[in-house]
Amino acid sequence: MNKDLTYRKSTLGSEAIAKRQPGLGPKQRSMLILIDGKKGFDELSRLSAMLGDAAQLMQELESAGLIEPVSQAVPAAAGGAPA
């Protein structure tokens, strides 16, 4: 899990939500619902503070194939004016 990337539900993740897949814990399920391909790690972490360690939950979801990255990390210097 890379905190600099944005994640979305994979096809498997979307099916897990739609079918209320057994074996998905309540904290993982809540985090999976929050992941939409638009929110970055910092926002997800803030929104899921009551769930515990956001990085750990996202790592578990990624390892299970329920989420996937949608963007590449943006270098800090990107977007600056050319010299």
C-alpha cells in the first residue's frame, strides 16, 4: 500500500460490497465503502479515524485484491513553473 497513490475498489471489491461478502470484517467493510478512487490517503485516514489504523486496513484490502491504485505518485517538483 502506497500512501502517495489514490485507490479504488477493484471488481472484486465492488462485488464484496454488493453481495455483503462473508469474511469481510466491519472495519474493512467500512473502509472499503469509503474508498472511491477520488480520496487520497490523508482524507481516508481522517474519515476513518474511528476504525483504527487506516494504512493497515488498506493494506489488508489491497492484499485481498479488493482495492487497486488508480494514480501514480506525483513528484513534489511536478506542476512547478519551468525555469
